[in-house]
Amino acid sequence: MKALTIRPGDPDSLGVTDVPEPHAAAGELLVEAVALGVCGTDREIVRGEHGEAPEGSDRLVLGHESLGRVVEAPEGSGWDVGALVAGVVRRPDPVPCGACARGRFDMCRNGRFTERGIQGVDGFGSERWRIEPDYAVPVDDSLGTLGILVEPTSVVAKAWEQVELVGRRSWFEPDSVLVTGAGPIGLLAALLGVQRGLEVHVLDQVTEGPKPDLVRALGASYHEEPVDDVMAALRPEVVLEATGASSVVVDVLSGTARYGVVCLLGVSPGGRSVRIDAGGVNREFVLENDALIGSVNAHQGHFRAAATALADADRDWLDRLVTRRVPFARAAEAFEPGPGDIKTVIEL
């Protein structure tokens, strides 16, 4: 069968290649691929910046944003042939840390987890793939290929869970949230904020194209002013930072409402320096009981929450979020950003 593979560390090795059919492990589902999402992590792997092939192989099958249909389901698995499914990405270490042992492998402490399509395990970028029933998540059939958004939405669902857990250290009934960045993660974070009944504000630099319109279509407010000005005007109770831009990260640390929560979702590149008034930030965080947290990855519960959120979302809005669809035979094109891109999907 065909698969989208790369040699980790080699930026010139991306291609659709022939690979063996997935091994028929006892109890696993056999899934026919429908679509594959592309994100910044995939592009970093393609550039050779990271990624790890399975033991004994020099190539890694890419893809961690999955969508497929079950074609074989063992009796007693709880799955029916034809069901639409997304796959959980991370697997805990065989000798798990305390978090992994409790099913919270998204919070792994020892770092010896594996991740499909990223680290040590082949991904979902093949014509067919297998998955353990416990790591498969049902997707509402009415979503069709939009079910590819389950994985990125799961990351956002976890972030909202973490914000709410931290907020509950005291009375916590926020009215407003500021999302910085109107990429896929930022827009999905805004969607889940609207679904929570919050006043949602999204900040990004672009003034034209689909992003401002998508934000306004949610009933949220779009901002392109400097971050400092927006923070001063809004005093948001929650900030979800999805740009990873160092200067934005610094700017959102100050100016929240009292015991505000800032959650970092974007990953900043190393080697860049910004000036920061550390004393001022410390003073505000201490005197106002503010909190700063980071959030990444997701477990099955977050995937299920994501599937529910997408099933409840407006289909036309979700469809506008997917700005480019690329056929599998030309999959390499999906890793080159195009003008106005938000979310790129490879269709199998």
C-alpha cells in the first residue's frame, strides 16, 4: 500500500512510498484512511528538525491528525464496520510514570512516551492503518472529512480543561477570554470559548482574508491592534496564547483580570531574546494570584470532548476553516504553506 513517509532528519526525503500492509495485531481495528491533517509539527518533521522512526526502520510514516473508516472490527471490540474514527496520538511508556499509569499520558513525566507519526511509531498517513480499540474515538458521521479536526480540537479541549481546573482554586466564573493567534488552534479555541458562553476576543496580525471573517462568524470580536493595547482595554480573565511568538507571550503575561489564567499553547522557537520586566511580572502574578500554565497533547477524554464539540459546531463554519484540500498523490504540496491558508488537509 501507499504511505506518506520521511527519513527523520533528512529534509529531502518526503514522498509517497510503498510500505507493507499494517500488521494484524490481535484485537486491533483495521481502518481505511479518509483524510490526514497537516500542522506545524508535521512541517517541522519534514524540514528534518525532529521526528523519530520506529525501531528497526529508517523511515517514519507521517501523520497524527487522522480520520478513517473501520473496515475490520474484532468481535467484542465495541466497534462496527463503517464507523468514522479518529486515532489518539500518544502512547504511554511500557513502564509508565504515575500520570501514564492513571491514563494521563498527555502529562507524562518521564518523557518515554511514543507518538504516532512523530516519535517512535508510524503515523496515520497510509491508505490503511490499525489501531487499538481503546485509542480509537468515534466521529459523528455527519462531519464527513471535517472529522479531521478532532485531533487539533482535542489539544484545545485539554487546554480549556486545564484552565478550568486552575480556575477552580477559587470562585471562577469567567466572562471573557482573549485568544492570541487565529490559526487552526486559535480559531478552535475561540469556538470552544463561544460554546462555553463566553465573550470571545481573538487577536491576530492579518487584516484581510478568511481569519477575521471566521472570528466574526462565531459572534466573537477580532483585533489587530498591539497586544498591550488589547490587554489594557479588555483585562481578560483567561488568555489562550496560540502564536508561540516570544513577544506576544511576554505581552500577555501582564494585564489579565485578578487571578487570571494564561495558558500557553504555542511553542516558541529557541534562540530569540526579548526584554521583559521580570520584577513587574512577578509583582502582578503574586499580588493578583495570577496563574501561567502550559498545555500540550491530549488523552482519550479530550478526543471525545473534541468530537462532541465539533458535532455541535456549525458545519459551514468548520468547512471554511479547511482552506485547502490536497489529493494523496500530491501530498508533498500540503507541506508548503499557501496564501490565506488556515488548515490544509490531505484527502485519501
